[in-house]
Amino acid sequence: MWLNHYLLIRHTPNGRKYPFLDCWGLVREFHRRELGIELDECTDFSITEGYEKERSGFYEIEPPHCGFGDVIAFFRHGVIFHVGVCLGGGRMLHTGLNRHCRIEKISSMQFVEIRIYRHTRLSERKNET
């Protein structure tokens, strides 16, 4: 099963080399391997107004709808602190401190604010089909 590749990932702070990845490293690995989209290694996925938002290649989906490959971002007091990958069907793939990568229902997460972001290249691909 293709998901086994991700379930072997062990959370590693600032991890960028498979299988030792942090939450952004997981998003990068998923986008590269499954979607053919290369993401910046050093970004913290900060979503800000203007230049940074456009440069990142992501835009927010409103109302939040989680599709395969979208990035789910978790905010506390308006500051992003965690990201994962939407698998569709209300499920996400993510990793956290001292844990392996796992699949969980988004609804089971007890975070203050959840936002969904889609990469522009993913949108282009969906429009082609």
C-alpha cells in the first residue's frame, strides 16, 4: 500500500530527509512523491498577506473543503503551529512530537482554528481533468 511509505516516518524536529521528517517535511515529501510538486525546504508555510502568500504557491479554500493533497494548517491565536496533508474523506496524514506519521480524522483534532490550503499547481491539474 502506498501509504506505508509515510507510516514509516518518524517525527524529527526540523527533519527534511526521509524517513526523519517534521510536519512540514511530511507535506514536502507527500507533494513531491504523490503530486509531483516541489516545495521549498526552508519555508514554515507562513500564510501572510501579499508577496509571501503569492510566493508560497498556496491559497486558502473557502469554505474549508479538504481534498486529496490539500494542506491542512492548524492555528492557535492566529499563528500557525502544525500542518498535515488531507487525504479526502475527512482524513489527514500528519506527524507530531515523538510519534510516527499517522492517519486521523480531522474532526478528532481539538485545535482552535483549522484552515485548508491548495497549491496552485494542484488546482491546475484538477482543472485539466
